[in-house]
Amino acid sequence: MDTKLVSLGEVTATEIITDEILIKTAQDALDIMASSPSRHIIVHEYNFGKDFFDLSTRIAGEILQKFTNYQVRLAIVGDYSKFKSKSLQDFIYESNKNGEYLFVNTVEQAITIWKKNMQ
């Protein structure tokens, strides 16, 4: 797993760069938080196990709760149009409205939103 620091003004985020599935459990999320030098983390949607996007498994809630508990901001970058579940689309909408964790299309979009929320 490689990482790169991405900055825009006062927001610096750690982007996880790998094609592997890294996050299948809450412990995986904790491991990524522990290894990150920043309080903002960007992970691509293909780095999550497929069960994350099936809300009935409750894995997404368990993983995202860890980020909330440790006050680490998370952006998940991907194309969410491929997910047809109405409950998932609603969850993504509400998550983006709240801002603790974001489901965005680009890294730049995540940084821009975080920067705006800091003002």
C-alpha cells in the first residue's frame, strides 16, 4: 500500500494508493487510521470489500463509526452510479450532507469540500 499527501490550503489528506481491497472490517479501518499522518483520509471505493456497499451487512456503519469515534475525516472516491440500491443512494446523500465522511467522484472534490467546511 502506498500513500501520498494531498494538500489544498490548510487541508492535508492522506490518499491511499493501491488496487487491493484494504478495508473489509472495522479493524482494517483502524489500521489505516493508525498509519496515516493526517486526520483526513482518502480511499477509493474499490479498496473496500463488496459487503461495505451492501447496507444490510452493517459493515459500512461499523467501519464509518470508527472514523467518527476517532474524529478522522474519510472520503471515499468512486463512481456510485453503478450501485442501484435506493437505500445506499440515500445513505450516500445523507453522509455527504453531514460531511463526516464523503462519497465523492474525485480527490479534488473531497479536498474542496473539506476546505469549505473548515471556513
